[in-house]
Amino acid sequence: MALQLISRYDTDDFDAWHGVFRSERETMGHAGLSVLQIWREPDRPATAWVLWRVNDRSAAAAFLAGEARAGAERAGVRDAVHHFVQTV
């Protein structure tokens, strides 16, 4: 079964968040994460959802607790929620 991650980011400014997010793609790859899809809520345009493929859960969890948290602060993220899920 494939392991994926669904993340929600409540940002101050979607474009600012997206710029920081794109700049961290290489670091995300080293953490075993590949972006599959990014969505933006039409009624809350500063809220983003990301669907990830997870190749290494331990590395991904460490990234979310460390480097991703620091990047989120730089990008104006007010709140972030992450859920690991499996395809059934």
C-alpha cells in the first residue's frame, strides 16, 4: 500500500507561502517527500492543501518537525496540519 501525506497550510499570503514552498523542493526530496498535488481553497484563498508521496516516513516526520516548521514560519503559515494516510 502506498503511503501518502495530506497537509493543510493556513497562510497569511498564499503567494509568499508558495514561493518559500517551491524553494524547498530539494530538501523535501531528501526527506522522502514528493509533491503530487497542490490545491488552493476557492473560498479561503490563503489556505493551501498539499498531497505528498511518502518514500520514507521517518525522514518525512523529522522534516515536518524541523526544517518544514522553520520554513513555515518564514512563509507566514499561521497553522499547519499533517496526516499520513495509506491507499486501501
